[in-house]
Amino acid sequence: MIFNSIAFLIFLPIVFIVYWSLRKKPLLYQNIVLLTASYIFYGWWDWRFLSLIAFSTIVDFIIGVRISQASTNRLKKIFLIVSLLVNLCLLGFFKYFNFFIDSLIESIGFLGLTFDTWSLNIILPVGISFYTFQTLSYSIDIYKGKIKHTNDFISFAVFVSFFPQLVAGPIERASHLLPQFLKKREFNYNVAITGISLITYGFFKKLVIADRLAIYVNSIFKDIDNANTISLILGIVFFSFQIYADFSGYSLIARGISKLLGFDLMVNFKKPYLASSIPDFWRRWHISLSTWFRDYLYIPLGGNRVSKIRNYYNLIVVFLISGLWHGANWTFVIWGALHGVYQILYLEYSKFIKPSIKENKIRRLLNILMVYIAVTFAWIFFRANSLNQAIAYITKILEFDFSFNLVQVSAQKGPLNLVISLAVIILLYFSYLLPKNLGFKKNSSHLAFNVIMILLIFLIGINGKAEFIYFQF
Amino acid sequence: MEKQNLYIFNFSVFLLKTVIIVAVAGFSFSFAFEKSIIFNSQISGASKVNRILTKTIVDEVPIFGSSRADGSYVPSIIFEKKSHNYGISGGQANIWLFFLEQELKKEKNTPILINFDLGGFNYSDGDIGNYIPNWNDTKDILVEDGEFYFNVPFIKYFGKYESYFKLFINEKFNLTKITDNGGSFEKNKLTKYNFDKLVEKRKNTVSSFTKNNRLLSKFNQLINTTNRTIILVVSPYHSSYFNKFKNINEVDNYLSNLSKKNNIKVIDLRNFIKNDSLFLNTSHLNYDGAVKFSQKLKEELKASKIEL
């Protein structure tokens, strides 16, 4: 089930009413409602995937208990390794099996040897990368002694499958989300209204901004040969905003729905295109994933408390794996590698900046622009279907064909679509003027905000039933 | 009242207020948009559907058909009297038969001009946005299923506002099209290279005349129950269109038999235009082509002494 579907429009109010009507009953009742709703939500795609999430839940629940109860550190470690192996093998099999087989066959082909090309027809279960990382954090945190295991299986099962953030995050830590399932929730009027505003803002970002920009972007990537430098640059600029609006829109809806049910999820995006350095960008973009990699991979590898070379190695490894996390394709690997290189270049560059030089507005603006250009260049690899397509895209940009042809510049989608595309990006920046986390002081402001968002969605939104981009990861 | 209950009550009031304000604002906007944009653009399919359903102009000669009618017949050139081009892009026989049926319900005596596609009697709706404003009157003729909200004001146009607005702008400013009494004609011309590519593609495309029995019997029923003159016109095709046409003899036989009926007149101009620069593609004319064809059609109508 996707958020922008009629089924979900019916599903959510039913869950909301049933859930809060049980507020006077024991906590277990509400958690069972959430678990049932989450499994219905997930099973809507393909009920067979439910067995996978149930298996992962049972394994990590048992391992969590065993790690806690283990008498020696060695035993704890063994249980942790079992958890890592089970989760990563599931992820590896479903997400990367065909990729590795195909890459292996290609590599062998370079040596002049041929093999029968075969691979299994494996369907990627929706959201597997997200919930796998969430359950892994549970096992690792228990092992490290950061949290205690839970004996409440239902609460743990809801923690793994909580439907608002199940398929595209934010990837929550057990230390933050799990305790919320273990205590009584109270309905709060102000929180619920903020939740509604987050939901409408999320839908606005998805249907008005992301899906609008997708029209131009898809047209350009479908026919690179007939594009010129102007339209190719516009295409990738539009994609940078498309993916931001698409993914942050999803996160907003997830946070909004959670607030309606009395839960608090972490903020996943903080105006990333206002970042003034690459590390700053990663403190603002997909925060739940970047902090996950920081805490569970970068720091255990030694982080920056090692030699310079080793630190750079750590950065490259983290970003390569981050790229691969997004998808089984070399394009994502290159995208990750580029960000790793950017980090290293920034560290080298920052040595030459004297701390005495104060950051004035113009310098900051230039930094923001430079970061944006670097990030947007890397998006070419992220968006391309193959390395060849990415190279063709860059090669074509470098032809420096700046001839103004309206059909080309509008990507054959008409000037009105181009004008609206540019307008929605401006609208996005205007929305930055809204209070942080939509914390309007007056309820009438929430009311006005929601009315405006809903009207805009119906007036200029795209009614295309397009899935969120991050579902594929 | 318990605090939690009060919160839930207040939340319900908030939701209700939001819905009411959205409904009032949305419905008002939708009403104004219909009047000033959708129905105020003669070239939009939606305004054509609305016009045939709601207006009776006694001396207006209607022109029905698909995009080939919409982009080829310049009403002000063909007829001295009032005329309107009701051609619907993407629509096939199921659509023009609906227009014909509505027209025959009116107390009028003018002839009716139908652009006859050599593809014959097929089903195709075109853009569903053409029918949303008059959903209840049109949904039964469509092949495509609509959405359940197509009767709800404001929401029914979700995702369609832009396309209506685009047509409105096109008509008011004639940016890429020239418009004339419902007809819209492409100003743009393809380069020789691009046109030749289309010709090559067309040469390898198999076309045929098909007769869907339900549509055919509906047509027969309509023409047999009216005394009004029905003029069937075959508008020009590029020569490449006939390269792999499977059953052209069947078309000729059908049209020949049809022309024997008293109130039916067939004008066949399929080969009238030879110059590539007058085509938009191999089955549609551009504005210059439409003007030339319309002038010829006017002469043909004069020669056939049909009382207009």
C-alpha cells in the first residue's frame, strides 16, 4: 500500500479510529492494532514478504534476549554475529544476489571466458534495506549495552514493522522508538494537528513538487540524444529537487502519521541544499541513514581517531557501502565513491582555510553553491539506469550546445510544464520560511496552512499514482 | 469531559473546519474555472462535449470526427453560415457517434459533416478530461473506466486543471496553434528529415479498415432515422499511409454503398494533398494543409449542390 493511494486514504482513518477507541484498554490492545495494521499495509504489496519480516522479527527478538542473558562476552559476540549473518544474508540474497552473479559473469567475460548467463528471478521485498538496518541496530545496541532487550514480543514486532516508516524510513533506533511502544500513549490535540500539517506538507512535496519535476526528468533521461546542454543541466537540477521532495515528503508523511498515533519519529532532512560543506550536507540529508553508518560502521572502523590514510580509507568504505545500500547497481557504487572522494577533498581543502577568516554571507553562498553543484553532479549516477547512460549524459553536457530551442529546453513536455517546474522549486524555497517542524503558534495557522496545501495539491499536483523513489531501495 | 475526549473532540472539529473551508473554496474555484476556462475555450474537447449537450444553434453546421477533423476542417472557410468543429483528439467512432446522436435529437435541418477515418469503426476515447465536466451524460459511451470521484466538484479535476488551462492559453494567444470555431490547427512544421522519418515508419505500418458491429449498427440506425443530410468526408492522407493498407477495397465498397442512400453524400479527398510540407504527419494536416483542404471541400460542397 502506498501513501498516495485511495486504499491508504481509507486505511488510515480506520486505523486511527480503532486505535484511539482502545485507549482505555491495556496497552497490548493498541499494539496489536498497530501490528495488524502494519502487516496489512506491508502485505498489500505481496503477502509472501510478510514471512520475511516475521522471520527477521522472531530471530532478532530471540537473539536480543540471548545476548542480554549470555554469561560471557564471547557468547554475546556469537549471538551478535548470528544476528548480523541472518539479517545481512537475507538482504544480500534478495537485493544483491543477481547483481553479484551478473558482475562476476561480466568480469570473467573480460578474461575471454564465457559462462551460461543465469540468475534467479528474485523480487526485491519493499523496504528490506530499511527494516534490516533497524533490527540490526537493536541487536548491536544490546550487545554494546546501550539498551536493554525487551521481553514484549508484540511491542518488538511493531517496532520492526511500524507501518508509517516501514518501507522508506526514517530508520529508527531501538533506543528512541522501542520505548514508545512500551508505554501508554495519550492523544494530544496539538501534536495531532501538527501531524496533519506534516502529512499535507509531505503530500505537497510529493505530488506537487517531486511528481511535477519527474515529468521533465523522465523525458530527458529517456531521450538523452535529443537533449542539449541547457535541457540536460535543467534535467539534473530538477532531479536533485525531485529526489529531495520525494524522499523528504515521504519522511514528513511518516512523521505526521506517527504523531497522529502518538509517536515521535526522528527528523530525516534539514534543508540539505543549504549545506555549506559536504559533511554539512550529510548532517542534513537522510539523517537516519547517515547517522546509522556513522555509529555502526564509521566509528567501529576507527572513524577519524586513526591515521589520515586510515581515516580516508574509512570514509571511502562507508560511502561505497552507503552507495551499495541504495541499490544493486554500479551507478550507486560510483555515486557513493564520489561522495567519499568529496569528503576527502573537503578535509584537505579545509586545512587551507584560516580559522581567522570569518564566514561572511557571500562566502557562505558560494560554499552552498559549490556543495550543490558537487552533489547534483553525483546525482547523475544515482538517477542513470546504467553507467553507460550516466557517461552519455555527462558527455552530452560537455558538448556545450547552448542553442535555445523551446522544444528541447522544455524536454518536449511544453513550456507550461517547464514554467510550473521552475515555480514549484521557488515554492519549495518559500516553504523554508515556515516555522521549524511546522510548529505554528496558533491553530488557525495550521488550519490556513492545511487548506492552502490541499488546494495546491488538487490544483497543480500530479494525479499519477507514482510510487516514492526510495521504495526501490 | 475527560481531557482525552476533549482533545479528540477538538481534533474532529479541526478536521471538519478544514474540510468545510477546502470544500467551499474548492467548489467556488471549480465553478469559476469551468465557466471561465474549460467552457470558455472552444477548442477543448470538454467544451465541445458540453456544447453538443447543452446548446442548440439552429443554423449551425456541425463537423464531427477525431483529431483529423479537429485539425483539418477550418469552419470559417468551408461554410459561409455558422459552423462548429466538434472534432475530438484521440476519439474514434464511439465518440463521433455520440455527437451525432446528440445532434439528431435537436430540432434542426442543417447538414451534418462527418470526417470519415479510413480506419473504420473503432473504439477510442481520447483524453478522459473531455468528459469529466459532463460525466453522467458521457460515461456510458467510453471504453475507459473513470474514477469514482468524477462527480465531485473541484476534486474531479485533480490532475486535469493544467491541461484545460493549456488549451485555454493556446486559444487565447495562438502560441502553437491557430484556432477557428472549435478547430485547432498546428502552426509548426516538421523538418524534412523528421517528416521523412515518419514516412519511413508509416510505410512499414500495417493499417486496415475495421467494422465493429455495435458501432456500425448504431451508425446505420442513426442515419436511417433522420432526414438530415449526412456528408461523409475522407480527408487527405499522405501516400505512405496506403503502402501497407490491407483492405482498401473494402473501404471503397462500403463508401460506395453508403453513397447510394438518399441523405448520404460521400466526398473522398484522401489523395487531394500531394505536397509533404502541408502535412503535420502522415495522417494529419498542418494549418496550411487544413486551409487548402477546406477551400477544396468548399468547392466540392458547392459542386454537389448540397443545401447548406
